[in-house]
Amino acid sequence: MSAANPTLPFPVQLSSSIRLDPVLLGATLSLLLGGLVVLASASISVADNLTGDPFYYLGRQAIAAAVGVLAGFLCLHVPIRFWQSIGPLMLLLCFMLLVVVLVPGVGNKVNGSTRWIRLGFINLQASELARLCLMIYLAGYLVRQNKTLRERFTGFLKPMIVLALVSLLLLLEPDFGAALVIVATAFAMMFVAGARLRDFFVFAGLAGAGAVVLAVTRQYRLERLTGFMDPWADPYNSAYQLTQSLIAIGRGEWFGVGLGDGVQKLFYLPDAHTDFVFAVFAEEFGLVGSFGLIALFAILVSRIFTLGKRAADADRFFEAYLAIGIGTWLGLQAVINLGVNMGLLPTKGLTLPLLSYGRSSMIVALVSLGIMLRIHHELSEPGQPARPSRAPRGSRR
């Protein structure tokens, strides 16, 4: 059954025959439920010490997961054409979030960064929702201006101006990691849409030079860069987090010490339930468990990219570009978080999607995956082309 409400700008789908992607749904639920178990183990000591309730963080994360599942379920029933139609409004919301969080008295400052907006029972991390809003806008822009993007410098310049403004606002918080992920995600979407390589080289060079300048002009950023290269040179100061993370991963050996039996989370490893939750997981589940977790992320991201290819084959390029954006974001953020935990990358302050404590991150990730499930449903509806259709000239598939 489906019903249309004339007071809404889109038909509300109340169908009982939603076609779900079992692989995407299975990977999402596995990471979500497994993440709650890991978070309970990683946060129990710090929660008991700070609040007197050992399940304080678990309870808050579970509520966020429930809200995210509900929001994702609603997105599953929202036609994709609605998201495409409100692209400019999503860009406006993106800028509003990133500006409002910098207003004194509105933004909540924690550890020197102003990244959160107080909304009653939850602190909304502005960059999380802003990222999704920007991807929706950019996917629509790439559909509307695809010919200009492929043939003229101005077609590439316009989204770059938007991206530069978004990055500037993020750096004012400051949130260097979020800015990096947003830029890389936007570049991936534009590359797939067929943007000229010479345009990429120009802006990639400028972005790289800017990143170097930002890194060397702030002492704490420079310490992070130098600290991860040789963590044992200063294991009790600038590289303390990394050395404790490496100790945790090393203690896990092949099969881990067992769920709940990890030691490093007991006030040795800072941020054990947020940025370094993977180190706790590796200590308790070992190398074999870590490979299993990485495989789940690989399945999730590859399935999203597969949906993007299916959408492109069906000439539904908004869905294709949005899938590329969401897949790149989730995959890149997971890779960066794992790299930081293993000492392969400098600390960025990025959470591990669906596992780390972070209510805004959890809700936005589940909303994004709900949209992906909607794309699968619409691609599976009767009448979709059975054979690959011709992509726009110059696009990359």
C-alpha cells in the first residue's frame, strides 16, 4: 500500500513490499550490534569512574542507535527524487550548521575544539550532518551541470568554492580531520562524474600545499605528525595515545585476551571508547577478529559502490554520485581511524563508523545507510533496465 499526502512535497511511501538489500542490511546490523558490545567493554571503566554508572556511555549510544534506526527507516520510505529536489536547501543547512556552531554561547567547546551544538539531550556534531547535506547537494549539482563540469573550468570551480568555504568553517572549529574527509569525498564524486584530470591536479596541488601550511603552523598538529613517525621516542608525552594503542593491539596476538578482559582500556589508553575503540577490539579479539571487522567494513563499502554502479547503469546518476560519496566517506573514515590506531597515520580525531562512541556520527551514518537501502529498493522495482545503459560521455564508471 502507498499513500500520497497532498500537504507534503513528496509522496509518503507506506509500502509493505520494500525490497531490502540483505548484504548491505546484514553488514550494517553486524557492525551496529557488534559495535554496541565492543563499546560496552571499552567504556565500562571510564564510565564508572566519571559517572558512577558503568553503562553510561552504552545507554546513550543505544538510544542514539535507536533514533538512527528509526530515522533510517523513515528515509527508507522517502523517494530519492525528494532528496534531489531539496539539494540547494541542504547546502543552506550545511552552511547554517557550520556557522551556528561557531557562535559564542551556542557552540559547545570540548578539548579546545568547538564542534558541537547543544540540542537538549544531545550534542549535535555539526560536521556530521553538514557532510551529508553537502553530499546531497553535490550529487544534484553533478547531475545538473555534468556537461559544464566535463568541458569547462567553471564547472569545476563552482563546487570548489563551496568546498573551500566549508573547509574554512571546519578549520575554524578546528576540525582538520573532518575537512580532509569532506574534501576527499567531494573529489571522488567529481572524479566519477567525469571532471577533467587537469582541474584535479590544480586543486589537489593547492589543497596539498594548504594542508602542509596548516600542519606546520600549529604546534599540536606538528607534534602529531612527528609523533606517529617514531612514537617510542616520546612514549609518555606527544605519542602517549599511540604507544598505548600499539601495546593494546600487540597484546591481542592471534585470538585476543577475550571480551571484557582487556587491560589497556583501564585508564591506560585515552579515548578508548571513541577514537581508539579499535585498539580495545584488537586486544580482546586479536588479529583474527580484527580481520573479521575489516572484512565487514569492506563488504559494507563495496556493496554501496555496487549500488552506485547499478544506479549509473540505470541512468540514475544522482543516486550513483550519492552512493559514491557515502561509500567514500564511510570507507575513508574507517581506513583513517584504523591507520591512526595502528600508527600508520597521524592522529585525526575521527571516529570508527558504527563502533566508536558518538551519537551524531551514529545517527547520521544510519540515516545515510537508510538512503542507500532506499536506492536499492528503487533500483529493484519492476521496470528498471535489465542491461547496462549508456553513461554520459566522459564519465568514469
